[in-house]
Amino acid sequence: MPPGFPLRVVGRTVRRVADRAGEPAARGEVDLDIKAVRLGVEVVSLRLVDPRFYHLDTCFCPLEGGPIMYFPAAFDARSNRIIERLVPRHARIAIEEEDALHFACNAVNIGTTIVMNKASRALRANLAALGYKLIETELTEFLKAGALCEAFNTPISSHLFPEVSLPLLAALPNALYLEYMPWFEPLYGRGLVLDGEGQAVVPIAPGWGASFDPAVIARHRVA
């Protein structure tokens, strides 16, 4: 949860999974009570009603400093009232269906920088108005696969091709490790950059952030 966000919000996915498995429906409520005790904060339960948004992270994103992005149509009326009561109007970014279906809420927020799959002009303007810098890394089906893993609390890591995998992992909250195999690094004009803590720095250039070295590519050209 980003610093400055006032409470912990929990989706009802736990309860729906328990219901499908034939376990008592009260299981979800018990799990929420346990989370509240462990976290030492107020825990708010929000109910998802649109099957396209199977997990809270697909339609609700708390941002550093207190604002939120969310897709109101994914929640029932009670949940929307709770959100409106707890988060001031100026701090709520209600996204449109187009952005929601591009998993705009399944974003990574570090300071004032937000990394997401794709954003409409309106969403970019709303984020900029609140002082956020947006980095778009269009990932389509890869992002959907990663979000599905996150919904079931499954961490993921990449395998090979770190230049392509890095932007993908940066857009997923459940990314664990970037596998670094520099086999193809000579083909690129810029290799992997690490910060002072050994963490990979996500490039902000277009596409996946890497470019090929034309001279090297020419040497490998097949007539």
C-alpha cells in the first residue's frame, strides 16, 4: 500500500473462491477480520459485481499520497458509497471502461511515477493534474496473464530475454525476480542498468525501452 493511503481495502475474491469451493460463505468475513487484526488498521470490504474484474487489483489502485484510481461499475452500490465516503472527490479518479479493460488499475506506483499498460487521453490528464508522471508499457495479453497470477497470490518471474521482460515485470505487482541472461545484450545499444541497490532500472524509452545496435545487426545479416 503506498505511503499516505489512509486504510487497507480488501476485495471479496477470498469469499467468492471459498463459495465456489463449497466452503462456508462466512469464511470470507473471517478472513477479513484476521487481516484487520494482523495489519492493525481498518479493513474495508468491497464487493465486485462484474466478472470481467475478478480481483480488486483489476479495478482499484491506491496511489501514493492518498488518491485512488478505480472503475465504479466493477463495484456494487454499497461499495461505491463506501469509496465516496472515505476518499474525497478531488482524490478519486473514476476511470472509464476503456481504461479498465486495459487494466489501468493494475499499475505500479513509485513516488509520483506510475507505470501502467495503456491510458486514455482523459486518464493521462487526470493523473497529470494530481502531479503524477505516467509511463505506458503496452503489454496486452502478457499483462492479463500476470494479473491472473496475482489474483491467486502467485508470484511470477521472467525466463530469459531480460530486455523484454523488465517492462512487463515492472507493470505487475506480483513480480518477484528478473532472470538476467545477457546472451543477446551485444545486439542492443544499451544494456541492463542497475541502481545502487542492485535493482534493475526500468527504461522509459518507447516500446520495451531497448534499441538494437545497427552495426551489430548488420554483421549478423543473412543475405
